Amino acid sequence: ANQDRITDNVWITRATGGGQIFNIKVEDSSSKSESPTGTLWAVGTVDEIDDLNFQPFRTAIKPKEVVGKDLVVFLREDNVFISLKFTKWSSNKGGGFAYERSSE
């Protein structure tokens, strides 16, 4: 119920015990080195796409520092780039998060 089904392949969520986001379509929980599976992330905007360095989420940015940062997520299987900005990230083992996204 608490997930963003971006495409048929990528459903972003976060567990109630904290941790980072993951793709519940293909993962049961988050992996610090790979989650969300099927995505790569970069700090920046789609206007800078040619200069961005795409990496797994936690390599690209520390989750606790994600709020307010311009990000681009690449959905590998769908070959889609999406602009995204987190507006909330719960701490202390909370599973809450919120973001705004656009494909432009």
C-alpha cells in the first residue's frame, strides 16, 4: 500500500524499520549496496544528464541527506530518466518518506 509504482518494473517503498528505499516489485527488503534494484541515481537535474554520474542510491547520496536535493533516477529496464526531489525522510527507524517526481 505504501509504495510508488513508477512503472510495471519499479515500485519504490521503504520498510517500517527504517533503512533505505527498495524496489518491492523484485526485493523483499533493502540492500545497502544495490537497492532499489533496477535503478541508478545521480545528484543533479535532467538538464545535466550528460554530466551526471549514475550509481546505486546509497552510493549516490546518504539517505539522511536526501531531503531537498535534486536527483535523477534511471530506470534501467524501462530506459527512463526521472527527476525526483525528496521532501521527507523519517529517521529513528521510521519508514516514512515522500518525494515529488516528474519525467521532464
